Amino acid sequence: MFSFLLVVQILVSVSIIALVMLQQGKGADMGAGFGAGASGTVFGARGSGSFFTRATGILAAVFFINCLLIASPLIRDREKSADTLADQIEQQAVQQQEAEQVNAVVEALEATDEVMETVVIESDIPDVPAVEPEPVVAPEKSDLPE
């Protein structure tokens, strides 16, 4: 809706500029009154002035109403609009706190890894060969008490 109103605003603005440029100045009315050739126009001697004046007035009214609609917060898309400055600051603070917590956990893990490496390096435990466990043999029936 906002984009549509913005396009209408641009079109109305250009139309007002064109209408104002097509209108005759106030000094031209004097020459038209004495038959300076303005009576041979498409709109007649006085018709062009009133037509352009009315069209300019209507477009000016549309321009101002459209300005009010564009400025209205009810028209703007709430999803696309940015959050307020306070909301943005709050989001940044939360993100910074989360980043600090993650950094603290990473530092703690790195310190733990360093301690574990020093413990393993400093220990003089000889390598013990892996011993396979002996298979468990089920006792025979004769060995069981009756």
C-alpha cells in the first residue's frame, strides 16, 4: 500500500508541475481581454484559465491527502518498517551478552584442554600393553552343589 501511495505521489507531483507550467500568468489575462488571440484557443478566451485552475486545485487536494496518508503510521507496512531505536539497542545488548557468554565458555574449554595436556605430558605412566580378557567358561553341572 505504501509503495502504491508513493507512486501516486510522484505522478501527482509531476502533473501539478506540468499544469502550472501550462497556465498563463496573471498579466496574460489583460491581453486576452482585448482580443490578443487567446479567444482562438481550444478552451476559449476564459475556459483555459478555469480548466487549468480547477485541475490544479483538484491535484493539489489529492497531493495533500496523499501526503497525510503516506505520513500515517497505519498505512506503512509494520513488517518492513525498522524497529524503534530502543528495540535495536536492546537487541544489540542481548546479542553482546550472548557473545560474551559464548566466549567465556570457549575460554573455559580451552583452559581445560591446556590443563589436560599438561597432566598427560607431565605424567610418567609407562605404556601398558592392552590385555585381552580371558573368555568366561560356564561351570559344568558336576561343579554345582545340589
